[in-house]
Amino acid sequence: MSEPIGTCRGISVVYGSGSARVEALAGIDLDLDDGEQLALLGRSGSGKTTLLHILGGLVVPSAGDVTWLGEPLSSLDAEARGKARARGIGYVFQGANLFPHLSAWENLAFAARATAEARPDVTPADPDRLLALVGLAAKRDALPAELSGGEAQRVAIARALAQTPRLLLCDEPTGHLDSDTGERVLDLIDALHREFGFALVTATHDPNVAARASRTVELLDGKIADRVSEVPA
Amino acid sequence: MHIRLAVAGLVRNPGRTALRVIVVALAVALLSGMLLFIGNSLRSASSAAVRGVPLDWQGPVSSFQQDQQVAARVAAQPGVAQASATATGPFATATHKGPAGVTSTGQGTVLAVPPGYTNGIDTYRMLQGSVQPGGVVLDQQTAATLQAQLGDTVQMRAHAGAPLRSYPVTGVALITAPDKVFQPLNPSVGPAPAQPPSNAAIMDLGTFAQTLGRDAPPVTAANALSNSQPGQQKGVQWQVQAQLDRAPLTAGSPSAALKLADQTRNRVERSLPGQVTFVDNLSDSLNTAAGDSLYSQTLFILLAVPGALIALGVAYLAALGTSEQDRRDLALLRARGARRRDLIGLAAAESLVIGVLAGLIGTALGFAAVQLLVSGGAHLTAGRAVTTLIAGIVLGILGAGAARFGVTASVLNRDVAASRRSTVRRRKPAWQRYYLDLAALAGSGLVYWLTARTGFSAVVNPDSNPTLSLSVYMFFGPALLWIGATLLLVRIRGRALAWLAKRASARKQGSLRSLLLASAGRRGAAINRGLVVVGLLLAFGVSLAIFSATYDQQAQVDAQLTLGADVTASSPPGVAASKDLAGKVAAVPGVTATTPVDHSYAYVGPDLQDTYGIDPGSFTKATSLRDSYFVGGGSASQNMSRLAQTKDGILVSKETITDYSLSPGDLLRLRVLDQRSGHFHVVPFHVVGTVQEFPSAPRDSFMVANLPYLQAATGAPGPNEIFAKTGGASPTTVGARVAAATAPLGVQVKNVDQQAVQTVSSITTVDMKGISHIEEAFAVILAAAAMGLFVLTAIAERRNEMAAMAAVGASLREVGAFVWSEAGLVLGASIALAAGLGWVMARMLVTMLTHVFDPPPDQMAIPWAFLGALAGAAALAAVLASALASRRLRKLPLGELLRER
């Protein structure tokens, strides 16, 4: 069996202190294998987004270690964690989080550029090809405010692909979409996962979305619940 | 309840609160500093106007007895510091038998004064001895002519047939205000300063009444006209001279002093019906000062108000930096059931708290600025301190309210607009629909054009003292330019910048530079906000600095033109030649050149004009002559050369050339006063050029001739003035040295620094240094603050966007580039805007006041050091704020910002 691309060991995240102390995650251990599709399932406030951010190096745990491609993310400073992300961690947020003053094409170009700087060995992604891939070649010059919710989320997915990811972290990617659009977005992510072979971690409260994954980890009050389902590949 | 909530909110965010308080405090400081300065300036103007009047009132009466009675009654009136019975009377000749023989003077005038006269009236200064009953005090010029000393006896007679009276010489004096003391008195005409008599003496009033005063008839209403011609006083002018209390007059503005002086005079005249009516020298001076103070107040306000308004723009930027936080707070409060009214009440309470704090701090800062930057300090009394403090707090509340409500309104409007986006289409504001920005700019241009053509008028009053009348309406020009330029910038909303950025970003798609430009191009409105505040602040600083530098430069030039040179030494007749005054002055350290000048008078037809005898060879070495002083006949050096080559040549003022249809080469016969005989006689001159300005000459009519030729005509025993150039040395210091070196000669020494302060009749003497120092200091601080706030506001507004950039792996350098590139754009565009608008504004102000300056400026003075400091402060603030921004980016809470966005 190959080495996991990412690991979490004894991860705890605590916000506030005294009576305002909140433990968002407590003693999380998790391995991520290359190319696997993992769902983090849990209710609102269960800690799934925090765990996603820990995996992507956006949040530093209060305790425990997290690694990415063997590098200890938790002990790096902000700049180094950014570089580590540029080496293959893509993000799709619940609210797209596109850069509002850059066009769809420029959003992708910015991400591709950041990746190219950190990974000179990788061929820079072509924003036009990626936009075509998500069916939005016609929206090349549109600003985020001119896109519908589904279109914006597809641009966000394309932007994540522009990072040539080995790991794609999706935080409730259909949370702001109607069910039909949401389904289409999930189908697109699945198709891209199959085509590009990156590891995919999706945080969701929806069991149906989680059902698409090969492995599901359920979080309950910041801890991994007993139920962990695995679907044979 | 609102106050409690507001205080709690402000305490919870100390950094944010401190920022708002400081920025509003800076705006308050600028305005309160201006209020303090204007108050001081007005009191200074009153003091200067009052100080320049040696003798307030002169009331002609018909007899010695009436003189004494009326003087006693006037002295008893409230507000009157001193009233003295005095007289002036003619003498036909004065004779002195000395070791060298008998010397006589021509006709002259006696001033008769009672004991204690000089306690409050300052018309002469004793050089030796004192006024004593039975004796006579000779004016130093007369004493020199008669070669008389203390203890000698002189004989005087009132007119040809009158008895010869003998008086022991008990003193020698310098009559410092002969034009006032000996002026013909006609209360219905008012003050009419006259040519001083060639010879003068001072006598005890009782002695005069017993002797010379008996020998000539009194001046009465019937013969006043014949006595009013200069040098033609044949009768005794009994007069009550009075001086008012200075303290109440100098406590307020010149207008208030004028009102008080007029009221006092009316009251005194009313209480003595038919007995006395005064010639009011004081009101005459205060009237001019009141006109000047209206002008200076308008100018100060015009210069300071734009700065204060833009400072409020900075306060708006500061408030805007926290608008996201405000939006969240408002949303939270709404969720808890707060109504729109509650939210507005909370904003008002918050503005009140911030305004009071900012008012207190700002007033203290304004006071400190005036104390530190204005010569003479703030002169704060308890009353003025309380008034300024109240004004400061009110301004603080208004400023904080304007900034806070601006943000609250935009937050509330955005909230409403978001919910109605599909149905409501926002209309442009009325000013945009009616193009008020373009109308204001056009109006500004029109006012400027009209002003440049007709906005001033130089009125020469009958006594040949020029006064300037300015229309305050011409200040609409710059005011409308500020308004129009600001509104136009708001209308454009950075579209020009967006257009430029779009074109630039299209060149190399996908590069960081093109992405930065593309982003900046789409953030035109936000960048424009920074550009409006920073650019207008810099433009304000540039216009103020250029204008005040030009103003200072011209004030100095004006002072030198009025005085004549850096340092002047005026001597009694004969002293300059016999004691080698020029040599003594030239030997003083710091003096680089000297030239002799003889100032006398001559008649052109019926017009008595100042006439100057100069040495063309040395004149330009000892003082400055500009080409613009001469009309139609070449440069200054060419005119001096022509004068030097023509022995009986004369330069004639433009007015005389026009009035008498003269041309170069024409023969001009002047009636010149022969100082030996005291009679005028005709002397031929030839016109060699036309002159409109000349050092120490009046502004209207005068003439300039060769010194040897003029002296031969006047019989003057040598020049009566020496002009000296100080090169780089301080005129004040060199003037003091000259005074020390020539003290035994009875020489009066003046310097150009002193002149700049003392010339109260000229508008350019309004002290711009104080207000410009205050405003320049605030412009630098505010420009730096505005630039810093722009950067920090951009970070605050784009935190989520930057967190997303970091999340996709962009380096902090790349993320930071989105901040500093915009800061660079704002700084560059602001400097370009400031250079253009600031220059136009300064040009407009200088052009509007061109005819006030005497002479007009050849070109504007550019204070490069200050302009560099201004741009440097803004650039430094941008760099510091960008560095701070980079630190903040490093600490962005990415997880928190990107959660559920």
C-alpha cells in the first residue's frame, strides 16, 4: 500500500478560552490516500469545515500534527503553508469565493500562475481549456457578479483545477445551489475526479452527497463518530 | 440608552475608535487653529492700525480760551485717554546769531502744546532738552539750519510786520507726525495729510498764546480755505488734540474698533454741541484696516475651509474602513429587533461621543499648532478658550456625524438595495443629472475671467493715498473650482483610470501585472475614493504652498518698494553730506552697497509731487529695480543709463505723462522749493522716461531726477537718505548696526523686515505665514493619514478576497501586490491631480490678487522643499501602510474568513 498524501494525528482545535472555550475538533486521526474520494459527513458545527481547513493548511491546529506530501504543515508559517497549498491543494468553497474584480478567465489564470510559480515541473494549466471543460467557455470574460450561482461554482471548480491539484477540498460545494444545479455540479466534480485522479475530500451534511464518496468519515461534536463507511472501489 | 450602547461599542473596539477620533480631531484642529489664528490676526490688525495713528482726533476751535475749555470737557469723557489744548501757527522767519554769524530760516510752523502733552500723544520725539515755558524747542532740521544749540536764543516773528520775539532754545526734537500735526483741519472733509513745513518748532501753549499766538489771526471757518494750502497757513489754528483708550480698541476686530471709535466720537461731539467737530485720523486708519480684515478673513477662510472639508473626507475614509464591521453590527441589531430609527439613534450617539472627544483633542491640537507655528502664539484668554472649545466640539460632532452617517446610510441603502435589486433602479443624484460639476467649473472660469479683467479697482483718494478695493465675490472663482473639481472627480468614479488600466492589462494577459491592472481597473470607484481624498488634499497643499510662497515673496518685494531698500538711513539736512553718512553706512558689516537719495517736492502745474534725486550709477547696486517699474521705454538699466547721460533728465510717472501729454525729450518746467529761500522757483528738466513704480516713491505721481541737478535747484545741503543693500545678511541685524553706527547724527534707520510688519495700509501685509504654516503642517499630516487610510481601508474591504487568494496558493507578495499597486496608482494619480489642480488654483489666486501686489509678481514662487515633503509624506505613508498591510496579510484568519462565504 502507498504512503498517504496527507495525515492528521491527534488534531485538536480550540477557539476562545474560559467559559467561551469551544473545542471544534478533538483528537482527530485521519489518513488521505492518493486519488481517494472521502466524504466528511456531519451536522452544522460538527467540525467538518475546520477539519477541511486543517487539511488544507488554512487553520493551524491547537494540538496534533498534520502533514501534506510528507511536509509538516502545522509547524510552517503562513507563507510556507501557502507554498505548500500551491503544490497541489485545490479548494472549492461553499460560496465559490471567486475574486470579484477578475473575470472568470482571470480567476483561473491567477490560480494557474500561483501554481506555476510553486511547481515549475508542472505544465501550467490552460484557463481556456478548463473553462471549456466546465462548459463555460462563453463566460470567459464575465465577472463573478455576472454569473449565476451554478456558473460561479463551476468557475470555482475550474479555478481549483487550474492549480493542478493532487487533493481537492470541497466545502459544501452545493450548499448555495438548488438541487438540480447541485446535482450537476456534483456530477462534474465526480467526472473530473475520475479524469484527473486527484484525491477528493468533500465536507457535507447531506448523506446523499456523502454517498458518492468511496469513504465517509462522520464527525460528531468535533470527534470522529464510530460509524465510518467504506465502499469498495 | 443609545449613548450607553454607543460607549460600549466604542470601548469594545479601542483601535477603531481611536482612529476615528484622531482623524476627526485633525479636521477640528485645522478649523480651530484657523479660528484662533483669525481672531489673533484681527486683533493684530486692530493693534497695528491703532498703533500707526500718532494722533487720533484734531478738533479745530476758534480761540485759546475755547481750546482749553473744550479740551477739559473732552478729557473727562469715557473712552478718551487724553485731550490737550494745542495750536499750530506760522512764523515768517527764525533767526539765530551764532559764532559763524546770523543764520535765518524761511517760513515755518510752530506746534504749541501744554505740559504733559507727550504722555499719550506721540507726534514728536525729544532728542535733547524739553518743552519749557518761555522757550522754544526746534525741530532737528530747523536747529541744523539755524546752527542753534540748547541755551542759544532764536528770534521769531509771526509775519513780516509782526514783532520779533526772542526765545531761549530749550530742546531739539524730531517731529514724527508732521503730516498729521500740521494738516489743514476741515472736519467735513476729514483727514488730509499735508506736506510738512520746511521749518518747525515746538512751544509751550501758554508761551505761544502770549507771544506768537497773539501776532497772527486765528483760523476760522471763514478763512479756513486760504489756510488749507500746503505751506500757506497764515493764521493760528487752535485745536483740541485727543487720544482714545487703546485697550478697548485693540480687543477685537478693526470693524469693532472702528465702530467703537465712531461711537465715542459721536458721543463726545454730541455732548459738546456746536463747540467742536473732529478730524478723525483714527477712524480713517481703522476704516482701511477693516476693509483689509474683511479681505483677509475671506482669504483665510478660502484657504482653510477646503482643507478642513477634505479632512472630513479623511474621516469618512476612516469610518469606511470599518463599514464591514458596521454592517455586521447593524445586521445583528436588526436581528434583535432594532428599527431603522434605533440604528440612526445609535449612529448619532456614537458621533456625539466621538465628536466630543475629537473636539477636545482637536481644539488642543489647534491651540498647540497656533502656539508653535504662529509668531506671537495663541494669546488665549479664558473667554476665547471656552469659545474655541465649544466651536471645536460642535465641529467635532458635526464632522464625526457626517462621516458616520455617510457610512451608515450607505450600509442601510445597500441593505435595502440588495432586497430590491430586481425592482429598483437607482437614479443618479440631482447634481449629476443637472451637471452642477461642469456648471461650477464654468462658473469658476467665468468669475476668474471677470475678476482678472475688472475684479479690482485702485481708488486714489484726494490726499493721494492709494487704497485698494477688492470684491469678495471674486473668491467665488476658487471656491467654485474646488466644488466643480471635486464633483467631477466623483462623477468620473475612476472611469479614466479604469480605461487606462484596461488598455494596459490587455497587453500581456495572465501576467501578474495585467491581473493587477485588470483588478484596479474594475475597482475604479474605490480607487477614485482614495484619489478624491488624497488628490484633493495634495492639491490643497500644493495650491496653498505656492500661493503663500508667492504671497510672502511679494510682501517682501512690496516692503522693499515701500521702504526703498533693505536698510534706509534718513538724516537731517546737511548731515549726510557733512558727516559722510554714506561712508559710515557702507562701513557697517553686512552692507554691500549704498546710494544717496534726496527726497523733496516740486510742482507740476498745480500738482505737488514727490521728487527724488538719485545717483543712477550706484542706485541699482544698492536697491532693486525691476523692468516692470518702467513703461514703454526699455529696461530698468536703459532708463537709468538715459538718466545718467542727461544732466537735467527726469523720469516722470505714468499718470503725469498722460495728464500733461508728455513725451520723452519734452521740456518739463517744475516749480521747485528752494530750501534756502523757502520759495518755489521754476527749473527746467527734460523727460527721459516713464516710470510707474520706484523704491520709496508713492504709487501715483512722483518724479526721479539726477541728484546733483536737483540739489542745485533745491539748494539742499546734500541728500537726506541713504539706501543700503544687505546682500544675504539679515536686514534687521544690519539695520541695528547702522543705527548704532549713526546714532550721534540723529539719523532714523529703518529696515525692510520692520517695514513688512509696519505697513498697515497695504493688503499684502496680512500675515500669511501663520495660517500657511498651520495648514501646511496639517496638509502633510492629513495627506499621510489619507494615504495610510486608503491602504488600510482597501485591506479591510478585500479581506475575504485576499483570503481566497491565499487559499489558492498565491504568495503573500502576490496578494500584497494588489494593495500596494493600488496605493501606487492612487499616489501617482493624486500627485498628477495635485500638480494640475493645485497649480491652477494657485495661479487663479495669484492672478486674482495680481493688482494687489505692488509690484505684480513676475512669476509664482514654487516652494520645492515643502512640495517634496508633501509628496514624500504621502509616499512614506503609502509604504508604511503597505508594510503594515503585509503584516496583516500574514495574520489573516483564513479559516474564519473563508467559512461559509
